[in-house]
Amino acid sequence: MKLKYLTFVTGLIVILLTISRQSHRIELKRNRAEEELRKSRELYRTLAEAASEGVLIWSSQGIRANKTLLSLIEFSEQELQNKMPDEIFDCTITKEFHDAEILYEELSTRWYSEGTIKSKSGNLIKSHSDFSRILLGEQKAVLIVLSPVKNIVAIPEFSPEITLLKNISTGFFRVTFGKKNRFVSATERTIKLLGFNTLQELLPHHIDVFFADPESLNSIRASLSEKKNIYEKEVVLKRITGEEFHALINVVVVETGSQGIWCEGSIEELTASASANTSTYTDLSTFSASYIMEAPVSTIMSPAFKCQENNNVSSCLTLMKQENISSVIITGGGEMPLGILDAASAGIRLAEGGSADTEAFRWMISPPTLIKNDSPISEAFSLIIKSPGKTLVVINAENSICGMVTFNELSGSFFTAPEIILSGIKNATTSAELHNLYIRNRRLAVSLILGQADPNAVSLYLASIADAICCRIIDLCIKETGKPPCRFAFIHTGSAGRREQTFLTDQDNGIIFEDMPEERLDEVSGYFVLLGRKINDMLDTAGYKLCSGGNMAGNPEWCKPLSGWKNYFTNWIKMPGPDEIMKTSIFFDFRHCYGETGLVDDLRNHVRNNLRTSDIYFHHMALAWKQFMPSASLISSGNTNIKKLLMPLTGLIRLYALKHGLSCVSTPERIMELYSGNHLDLMLLRKILEAWKDLSSIRFSHQASCLLKGSDPDNIIDFNMADYEGRSFALKSISAINDLMLKTGTDFYTEIL
């Protein structure tokens, strides 16, 4: 028994000694860990206190800040203990992560962002941030270095405030550098391309969600991780709605020493490839409503009909009846808008026994709902729903009344949708009906421009509607003239042939009819000349002006059998001279509109075959374009015809398209085809496409402005009166055109160098 007791005691002592030894070891480890943690904290605190930027250390134990940051946020260290990082620094990262260890695991590389430091007194300080992970002993923590914006070096290539960036097709952006790239800033074009309305909607999203092809994303990330810049990369992106689109992107890594590192870039949707689709207007109609919603209220407002506050209700109702309107603005002294009197509420008052002699101010709905004339139509929709009078008073920058908007104007803005206009064209029976549709179409196009639609898309849309009107007119004219004596085709030439119409484009067209025996030629020619004149006159009445140079189907010179047209082109190609440059710029861009496509295809094949054996043509035409070489003085001499800037660009691109046998006719489409066939340097084509779009955007914006002011559109722009950005983009375009001119001189031996 004693032996058993001694054995038990001995075993117990051994167990107690083992436990004691293990406890001692654990205590030593704990003391060592605490000492390491204390040293780590002291080390990071020393580093943090020495930093000129604000430093925040976030762990499961709370947050600590250096003196620089404490002085900015005005909190004490004790007050900081109960705060979360997003209460001190507001950015997309601190909003998303609320646990330091989870963020630690995500930070495989440093992250950069921009946000706002928030002080105790309510001051907000814009700041750049650098997120990285650290270990405090074995404790995981996140180190956040904050640099107020005033210390950040400005990047001249990126300026979201440039107003003209709204009018060009390229979007610019800034994203964080690291594994999970987030948007920091973006221009309006980028925001719209990705399917958002505001920058705030875009910022929470990683860039991953916008790539339809994961391989492209991985390739881009691999390059950026090695700090390699990306130029002219074609990718398939998708909007937040899921709709995919092709785009060209450029991304560069920007380092500014202690200020941090981030990425900046540009994005441009590749729309030119769609131009071969003859029903482009259908695609555009899908999005026309969104462009209309972004157009300013001034494009749809009606004139402001006003009555003084002391006028009686009877006189207000009389005005409404005379002008066929449902409400008037009641004004006080100095034309100040006091309220709205609408026919519906006035009718109810009268039915209840009220007197029509009552002063208007007693029945008006007050206060009126005001809206600025440059506010988007979408804002008008949201305001009018809440407005008791269902009428908005439109005011200008000087707060003066300039118009009014009711539900009639808002609903009417959507009755100009492309499919509705096309339906009207098919059913029209007179040139007057077609003219009304032409006007409605022009209003829609203005809305598309002011809603920042791509200039190529607007040109294609205008061309599609013009084709529909032209085809309807030809049907009506044939019905009046009688059945054609043989097969024929009606062709568009010039800018209409290239589908690059603007609000100023006049008629350029012709008729090709099949070859006839000599004895029938006069009779057949007489029929088609008569038909051509009727078509030209009816197009003029509908809104498409007659060509001052007579380059139209009603001119016997441009109403010829197929063999006659072939002779024209043969002579232009074999004997080119200065006089041929105008004919080349018009007729080499011919395109089928109505009738037999085979006749047009036959003529195009003839032109292509003749050009293959005529190097002298390209030499002479390249030499002829030399006289149109633009210079910076063009935009410094007052009024500039912007068409003269575009002419050499379209002419030289046409020359290359003809040289390489391309069948496409629009300038953007030709540029894309030249790129696809590796016929010209990618960087040069990129600059030329940008130049075409920038100049076209400036041209469209100017013409839309003319129409809104009630004047006829023109191509004359005074760049001396334009803002700095307008001149900058024009000069950049001139430089690109000159580069193309020099390249043409080398390729076609004009000794232009």
C-alpha cells in the first residue's frame, strides 16, 4: 500500500514539475512576445513621429496616430482609441474594410487611394494615402500614410476639370496602384462609358468588374506590376449593365517619390467598326433616350409666357387659349417669378364659384419650381414630378426667366426617337411632312451632341435618316414621273457618301443607269435627268440644300450610264491635275443609296482595278494635297473654317484607302481598316482618329450652338474667342495632320520632306 502511495505522489510531483516548467516556458514566450511587440510599437512609433506625413497604425487593438496627423485631426490619443479609420480618413478602402486583420490579408502589395481627412472640428482635407501591412511582434496591423493634396505633385497629363473633355470621345481616369485597383478620379466621358451617371457611383468598384476578358486584365496587371506602361491596347470591356464594347486603353504608372504611386490612363470606345452596319440608327435608338436625358433643358423649353401678379385670371386664361398652352408664369416687380397659374386648377376654382376677375396672384401656385437652362432633362423630370404646378420656370446664369417646361415638352422630347422618325418617313406623302421630320431629326441630333454622344455615331445617325428621307422621296418621284425605263442606282457622294453629314451638309449625288443602245440613250437619259431634278428639288424642300456647284443627279453631267461614269474615273485616274482634286474629294466617296447595287459594285471594281496600275495618280494627288497642309496660324487669324482642317485629313486617308483597295467609305472606318491591315503605323493612326473625332466634336458643338441661338449653322469658329482647351485640341489635331502629310510625302515620293 505504501509503495502504491509513494508511486502516486512521485507521479504527481513529476506532473506538477512538468506543468510548472511548461508554464515557465509559456511565461517566457509571453514576456518575449510582449517585449518584441513593445519594441515593434516603439520602432513604428519612432518612425511615425519622424514622418512629415500623417501616419495611422490600425490593428485589433485600435488605431494610433503620429503627432503630424493628430495636429490635423485635432483628436487626442485617448479619443482616437474608440474611432474607426473611416471616421478619420474617408476613402473607398476604409469604407470597405472594417477589420484590420482582413485588410492585412488583402494587402499583398501596397495600395494607394485618395480621400478626405476629417478633423474633430469638421474640417475636410483632401489627401493621398498609402496602405501597407506591418507586424507588431506577431500582431497583424495596417500602416496608413496620409499626404495632404497640397503636397502631391500635379500630373499635367490628367486634368478632370478641363471643360472641353466633355466634348471629346476620349475618357481619362486615375486608379490606385496595386492588386485591387480602384478608381480615384475620372472624367465624365469615362463615367458614361462604364455605365454610370456620377463619379460617386463609379468609385466603389474595382476595375476587375469592367473587363469582359480575364486574360486581358491579367496581362495588364502583370505589366503594371513591373511598372511597364501600356499603350494602344485593344480590350473588350463591359459596362456595369453587362453590355460589352471594344475599347482602346492607355495606362501609365506615375511615381512621385515620397508622394506615392498610382496609375493614369485614357479609354476610347471603338465605334468606327460599326459604321459598316447600314442600320446603325437602330443601335443608336437603343441609347437615344439616355443621350436626350443628358441634354440641357434649353433644347426642349418653350417660350416663357408671363402675366403680372395683378392681372386678373380671365386675362391669363385668354393668353393660354391664344398660345395653346396650359399654364403661365406669374411675375412680380422686376420680372421676378412668383408662381404658376395653370388652366386645370383655375378651372376648378371657377367651377367652385370663383370669379374670373380675381387677381392672378391669389390663385397661383407658389413658390414656382426653378431650373437652370443648362441643367439636364433628367433633372427636369425629377423636379416636375414633385412640382405642384407641373411647370418649371427656366432661368439663365443671371437668374432671369428664359423659358418654361411642362409635361408636354418633356414627353415631346421622346417623340423624336429614331424609330418614330423612321416610321414617319415611311408613311410621309409630301415634302412638307418630310421637312417636319427633318426638323425633329435635327432636334434629336442636337440633343445627342449635347448629351455627349460620339461624333461618329451622330454622323452615322444623320446619314441613316438622310438615306431614309432620300429613299422615300425617290419612291414618291418615281410614282409621279413613271416607271424607270431600265435599271438604275442613286448614289451619294462627298460627305454624304462618307456618312459624315453635319447640320450644314448640302446635296452631293448622282444617278448611274445601265448602258443603253445609242438609239435609246437620249430618251433614257432624259427620263433620269428629269427624275434627278425632281429628287433634288424635293430634297431641298425637305431640308437638304441644293449643291452650289451643281454636283447633283439633276445635272446631266452627273446622270450617266455606267460606261460614262467609268470613263470619268478612268480620266481622273490617268490624267490627274489640280482641277481633279475637287472631283476626287467628292466622287471617289460614292455610296449606294437606292436602286441596283450591282451597278455601284461594278463601278467600284472598275475604279479599284484602274488604281492598281496607276502609281502616277497617287503621286499627283499626294502632291496636290500639299497645298492644304495646315498650320497653327489657321487658328490664330480670327475666324477659321474648321472644314479646311478636316479636308486634308479625310483626303489623305482616302488616298491610302484607295491605294490599298479598301471598299469602306467613312473616314473612321478607313482608319480602322488601315490599322487592321497593318498599312500604317498604329500610333499615327491613333493620333489621326483622335484628330478627326476632336475636330468633328468641336464642329458639331459649334453648329448645335448656332441652332440653339436661332441662327443658321456654319463651319466658322473663332479660336481666339474659344477657351484654352479648344485651341489646345485644335493645335494637337493640326500636328497629327501634318505628321500624316509628311508620311504621305515619303510614301508617294512628293519630296514633301
